[in-house]
Amino acid sequence: MPKWWCTNCQGEREHAAVHCHGACGNNCNHRCQSCGQETLANIFEPNTGDNRKDAIRQAVSQAQRKAQQTGAAGEIRVEMINGNASSSNYQCQVLVYNTHTKNYRVDYPL
């Protein structure tokens, strides 16, 4: 089982997929094997086949974990690649997550 940062345990813990039988589009959440807390999104990196909603969901979860791991507050930046797998048009975008408001925006790098 993969290990990932658990915001509840405050440490690296093994996580197992929470199978929802395809309701999530095969982007299952994962549950900490120590405390049982579910993560916001699956623990793997977003890939270029993800749709925009999945890529944002993954980036938000990465920003939340990064804030928990490092103690950072304010705006957390996470790079993500978004695009259309059938047309091979991809672009790099930056998700900016605000730890105070729990909101995010998507920017384009300069």
C-alpha cells in the first residue's frame, strides 16, 4: 500500500483505496489505515488523462497536504497539467489554494 501524509495522524501512513464501484470515475478516495480518515482525492499525481475537475481535485488535496506537512499558511501553489488527451493539447496551470478561505483559483504561469 502506498504511504502518504495523513492530516489527522500528522505523519506518513499507509492508505488504501475506498472503492466506490466507479461512482467517482475511478478516481477513488483513499483511507488512512491508522486512523480511518479519508483523503480528499486519490493519493497519486494528477495525470494528463484526468479531466479538469479531477485535476483540480487532486491539486487542492496536494495543497492541503502541503500546508499540513510544512505548516504553511496563506496561498499554496501547486502546478498541474491540464489538457485534452484526444487532441494532445496540454498546458501547465498553477492552482493557488488559500488556507484561510479554503478557496482556490487557477492561474497560468508567466
